[in-house]
Amino acid sequence: MSRELEHFYRVVEGVEKIFRLNNELARIIVQNIEKVMGKLVEKYGNDLKIKIMNFCGTHEWTVTHFGLRSLVPKNIELIAGPGCPVCVTPSHYIEEVLRLALDGVVVYTYGDTYRLRTVKPVKEVRSLSEARSLGALVKVVTSLAEAIEDSKKHGKDSIFIGIGFETVASGYAKAILSKAIPRNLKLLSLVKLTPPAMKYTLDIHRQELPVKGVIAPGHVSTIIGAKAWQKVSEEFKIPIVVSGFEPIDVMFSILEILKQLSEDRYRVVNEYKRAVTWSGDEVAQRMINEVFDVVDDAWRGIGFIPESGLRLKSRFRIFDAFEEFKIRELGKNEWVYDLSPGCRCADIILGKALPTNCPLFMKVCTPSTPVGPCMVSIEGTCSIWAKHGGMIAIEIAKDLGIDKG
């Protein structure tokens, strides 16, 4: 890293506004990326391709919205990862909740899940938004705490759809341990764990062009710590950088990955030190371990990933929607491919295909009429590409004075 780059990085570290507006720093990082990439090409030849996975859906948003793919050499391929919890929630569980909603149970859900379509209709309904239009009591909330307060007011049988990654799991655990949840409200834990999913995805890419580096999720890492990625880095012998979400964060992470590759080494680097520590939030980790069991879990369109889900321990069954409402768990032998015909959402979030490779993309599947889960969530790759792709990449490159034509 040049002294100039080190100086700028120290000056702006932790200042979000400067991160976004500092074109000079961006230009320096791009120049360093090109310099290191040049050394790699000299070493391995002009046909060198370096695949870097940005695991988190928010990182994909940053890459696409700010046109970062236009700022890196063509030898670098930035691919998405399965970091969208709504996208990977099996259709089966939403179908089960639809049945409850249509039978009079109050359903609390996040906004993205509200529009998530099922493969099979339930009484001709395919989403919670459609169920609400028929009179079902479906309420969009921003947190479990909001659902708790509202459910106390009416006392009716209620269910909260607990979708998310490790970031939200600690909040669910704290609510249960503090006995804040009223007896009429039950938690449907559909929480997914990210390190097992990362390993699964990297293993898939081994069969083709291996992933050479990973930009690890920043929000998740505030809970599990940068250390959570060390075993993945060691197993696959690749650099992993825990990154913030500003364009400068992501570009700096790409540079760090290339530097490690040029030096034939690999390790975990925490770029997002202003929010993430090496050990993470150990109090949150203890609460999660106290409340939840780790289980093999189904991921929509993908199948079962070992030790990738969280379910409430049996001693907390009084809060468990699976127990209260007799919701059937998917078994490995029961799970079937649960995407609509033609939908390539699974390939897209695994980085095996681009949204534009899907025959449904921006034809029958659009942000206003989503078919696949990747078009529903704000963290879904298809939704991001539909809303923020196109000419914006070229425009930003011109603004920075580094238009690649």
C-alpha cells in the first residue's frame, strides 16, 4: 500500500460522509488495484481471472449502486453471495404461515417477507400481502419489539416470522431470556447462519473457477466477530476481508484481497474496525447459544446446508411457533426445489449466474411484480440490479475521472 493511501485511510477511517465523497481517495485505491493486478497478470498471464465474492446483499447494493464493477480491471469478477435471508427462506414455511393467517392468527412480518411469494398457493393466496387483502390480520413491523408491544394490546393468537442472520438472533434471544414476549405471541425462528453458507458456496465454486477472495458481511460480524471467518479462510486458503458498506470500504477490501494474492498469503482482515471487533459481541453470542440449537436447515432453491439454522431449545417451547401451531418442519427427504419455473434465484445468490441470465428478469419478474425471492428483498441481487444497474456505473466512473469506456 502506498504511503499516500495509508495517509488518506487513516484520515477518513470512521467518517462515513468523507468515505462517500472522497473522489481522490477512490482514485488512489483504483490506481493501487490496477498496479497490484498488473503484477498478478505478469505472474500468472493475461488470461488470469480473479473471482471475488461479496457475501452480503448490502455489499452487492454498494457494488451495483456505485458502479464498482466499472472501476476494477476486467480480470476481476465480483459475484454475489447468499447474504439475503428473505431470498433463502423456504416457500414451505411461508405457506404454513399463510394457512395460519387465513385461519385468524395475527401475523407479524418484516416488509420484504410481506411480499415474498410461495411456490404453492394456499387457498389461492401466494403471499402475505395477498392474504391481507382478503382480510387476514397481517401486520408489517420493523422489529420483534414492535410485534411484542402490539400483540399485548389485543391478546389474540399471534406469530412473528423471525427471518434473518446472526445480527437479529441476539435480539430474539434477549427478548426470550428477559421474558418480554407475551403468552399469545410465538416466535417462528427461521434464522440462518452465515459461515456454513459461505463454506457451502465456496465449495460449489471449487468445481468451476474457484473464488479467490471474500468480502465478508459487516453487520453479521458485529455479532460473531471477524474471528468467525478464520476457519473458512484457512480451509479454502483465501483472503477474507470484513468490510464496511461505503464504496471506499468495498474498494479497499478488494485491494487488500489482491495484495494478499500477490504475496501468496491468506488471512482474515477486519477493514470495518469502526464497528467490528475480532471477538465480536460475546454477550450476544452467549445469549444466542443459551436460547437456540444449531440445526441443519433448508435454504430456498439450494437445499439443506449442515448446521446453518437456529431453532429454539426445548426449554423455551412456550415461545415456539413450531410447537404452538404444529408447524411441520422440512426434512431432508421432504425438501423439494422450491422456486417457480424458470426462476434462477438460487444460481444468482450463489454467484453462479447473473440476474440477466434469468429468462424471467425484467420480463415477468420485476420489482413491482416479483416472481422469485431475489426480486422481492432489498438485499436480493435481482432487485438491486433492477433498481440500480445500468448506466449509473458509467456515470460514476466519469465523475471519478476513470471512465473505462
